[in-house]
Amino acid sequence: MQEESDLDFAIELTELVMDVLDNFKKDNPVPQDFLKRKEYGKSADKYSHNFLMKEFAKYRPNDLVLSEEGLDPKERLSAQRCWIIDPLDGTFYFANNRKDYAIHIALWEKESNDLSNISLAVVGIPETKKIYTSNDNLHIPNSNKIPRLLVSGSRPPLEMPKLIEFFDEKYGGLEVKSVGSVGAKVVEILEGNADFYVHTTGFYEWDIAAPLAVADKAGLIVSDISGNPLKLNKENLRVENVIVSKKELFKDVLQAVS
């Protein structure tokens, strides 16, 4: 993998991690006791992280890696490039036998002209064995007649009442669906099962870096709730809010949350 392009490397890593997580679940079945599932998800996340870090050390030894499960390499702030990864985005969903968890691998490069300086990205959905990259040539279906909004089940946007009111008045309704991982949410939009995603209760760079680039390159619009691009590889890793939307709805979404 050392001679591979960065994108091919990221794709192969994602494929390998899918197998790693499958084997983890086969060797360690999901606990029947719901109270034990949180720790089970954490263990799977750490297991995936450890595997990935060994691969990066072996095949990209000079690169920095910012991972949800690892220490923050502060030298990334002055580096030319840094991988931003989430080894298992949606641990709760993995631990509860749901399908909406994902693997995120993105490369931030200082000199990149791409959105948020993410030069390449891969989102993998282990349950379907599907992989989406920032290099895919995708056709996104038009928006549904009654728009479909994706939200986090545990932390829906604070602006939900405004969104519902706006779309009720302009479109005659708004369908709202809870989906787990950010990567899984973006895939739902790419496949035509939803039209936009709004999150205003905060998360971290590894949650959004890969989905952001995959969405952008597929023709979706990604911004904060003021319409500005997200900045990544910051000292403060928290991302306060995001909109991912089909182009034809983006202005309406911005107006609704304003």
C-alpha cells in the first residue's frame, strides 16, 4: 500500500476496517444486556482505531493522524497534511445492531483548494459494504416533493420548530428522519432517501471531515448555518453546526434556520 495513491490507500483501509469490524462482532457478539452495549461500542471503536494506526504507521509513517480515539497531534497545526479519521462513527448504532454506522477517512492538506482543505475522503458503510469517495461520479436524484430532513436522534437541531414551520408553509410539509452516523446521513441524501441534514448541537472534526468532502464532490452544498465553509484542522476541534443540502433546497434551509 506504500506505493498506492492516497485515495487508493484510503479505500483499501476502509475495506480492511469493514472486515475488522465484522470479525470483532463475530468474535464478540453484541451483549444481550443493554447496559453493557455502550462499553461494547467503545471497545469496537478502539479496536478499529488501533488497527488503522498500525496501518498508517506502516504505510504512511511521515503523516500525522487525527483520530477520535487517539491523542491530538498538535504538530498538525503547522503541518502540510494530516489525516482526519473516525474509525467507527456511530458506536451506539454498531452496538445496537443497526445499519447506520460508518467509517470516515479524510486527508486535510494545507495547499488544497478543495472545500475545507479536504483533498480526498472515503466513507464506508460496513453493513452494506458500500464505499463512497470524493472521486465518485454520482447522480443525485431531485428533491422529494415533500422534503426529507435528516437529524441526529439524540441531538436534533435546536431550530426544528423553525424548520417545520418554514417547510410546512412553503412545501406543505417536512418529513423528518433520525439517522445515526454523519457518513450514513450523507449516503442517505446521495441515494435519494433524503434531501438535507441540519445539525446545530455540535460535534467534532472527525465526524464531518470525510462526509463533507464526499458530499461536496457529489454536488451537495455543505456549510455552516450562516452559509460559510467549515474550517478544519483547527486548534479547537469542535464544529458547532453544519448544513448538508441538495442545491435546490439550500437557500430555503438557510432561511429557515436564520
